[in-house]
Amino acid sequence: MAFPERVVIAGLGLIGGSVALAVRRAMPAVVLVAWDDERVIKEGLRRAVIDGVYRPEDLQAGDLLVLAAPPLSSLYVLDSLQATGDAVITDVVSTKRVIMEAAIAKRLRFVGGHPMAGSQHSGLEHASANLFDGKPWFLTDAGAGNDVNDTVEAFVRSLGALPEWIDPLEHDRLMAAISHLPQVVSTALMTVAAKVAGRSNLDLAGPGLRDMTRLAASDPELWSQIAASNAVELSHAIRLLRQQLERVENSLEAAEPLNDFFAGGQRARSALEPGDITRGS
């Protein structure tokens, strides 16, 4: 199993840029090329993040292509690929079912991937070589064989991440609960708080609202695509959340205590960070 001779990154934003910087750190001899908007590519070249420009459809033997664009754009790039020879392809898209089905249908040498690292910020200017250090990086098997799987797993380890194999459907169900639903809730909460309190009064908010709505600052276009690509699992999670909110609303109208509701949340929170139950806001 050999490391790639050249790494091609389609999408040089926060994650794609961080992949490039982590490759620079781990494998300085590897040629790094990327494909993105002209402005982003110029910035990548100016900062020596990449060595040159390269279109994904021009893949050659020995290349490793990382699809690091938003979900729909990554699907578009994947669909445009023709004969890829011995090139290996992976991605960092945060939903797996749709892109896995597309890669399998095209019989690509593909391994699905999703690093559990990121930020509410976006763009190459926020990329970091250590973004993935010690972070889980989910991998999904597309049936390309052990050599391809081993190559991508070794590549992920070289970036400082911790590879973890998972079924694509289980991945999307998990992400709906721990990533996509929090994004939706944060955005909805920020919208409602601004409407009820008035935008001019939001500067009075304490750390509770600020912590809860940090994700609302995320890229709207990216999250629109992520939500749409995980519609089934995210819809199920939203329905369960709606049931909890209706429970609170009904209890308030009936003037019933909500001890069990808050205690249940407190118990669940203790599993997230054992021994750390925050009181108040």
C-alpha cells in the first residue's frame, strides 16, 4: 500500500483547505492540487497551500481525489468523472447514503468519509493543519476492496485523525441526531429569540443564548444542502423534537410541573460530558 503521488482536492474551503494543510504537514513531498472558484484557487496558490490547479475529471493513476465541496457540488463532481483508472476517491461530505449510492453505481474506487471536525466559520482563511488532530473520521465501505480501503484509512491517519468504519445509513441517522438537528434547533432558536425579544435587544443576551445559537452563524447554503441530503433521518429527528416541545407547551397550559422533562434532559446531558452538569445559563 503506497501513499498517493498527488492529492487532488475538489473544494478548497474550511475542510478542503485543512486537508491540504494537513497533507503539507504530513507528506511534504506529495503534490497538492485543487479545483475551486478562481478567487479561492488564487488565494491557495498565493499562500502556497496548493501547488497548482487540476480538474477532477483529469485524474490519473496514483492520484487521490478528495471531494470537499458541499453535498450537491460533490455529487456533481462525482457524476462528471469518467474513466478514473487506478485513482482513489474519497469525500468529506457529512451525509453518506446519497453519495455512496452514486459512487457504487459508477463503480469507482471510492471510500466514503466524514471528519468529525469543523467550525461555524467557513472558507480557506479559517483552514488549519491541526483541525483533524485526535478527531474521529468516519469511513464507509463502497466495496472497492481492501487495498483501496487501506489506502484511504492510512491517508486519514496521516492527517492526525482517528478512522472509524461505519454503515452509511447508521452514519446518517447518527448525524441527524448529533449534528444536523442541533444546527436546525440553533437556527430556529435564533430566529424566534430575535422575533420575540426584538433584534435591538439581543445584545442583552447572556451566555446561554450565545452558546445555544453559535451554530446559527454557519453557512446557509452549505447547511441547506446538508439538510436536504439527509431529509429522511432529519425529518424523523425533528418530529421527535416537536413532540418534546409540545409536551412542554401542554404542561405550561395545564400549569403542570415539568420536573420530569428537565430531569430527563439533565440525565441525558450527563452522558455527553460525565460529571459536568451546568446549572443556569
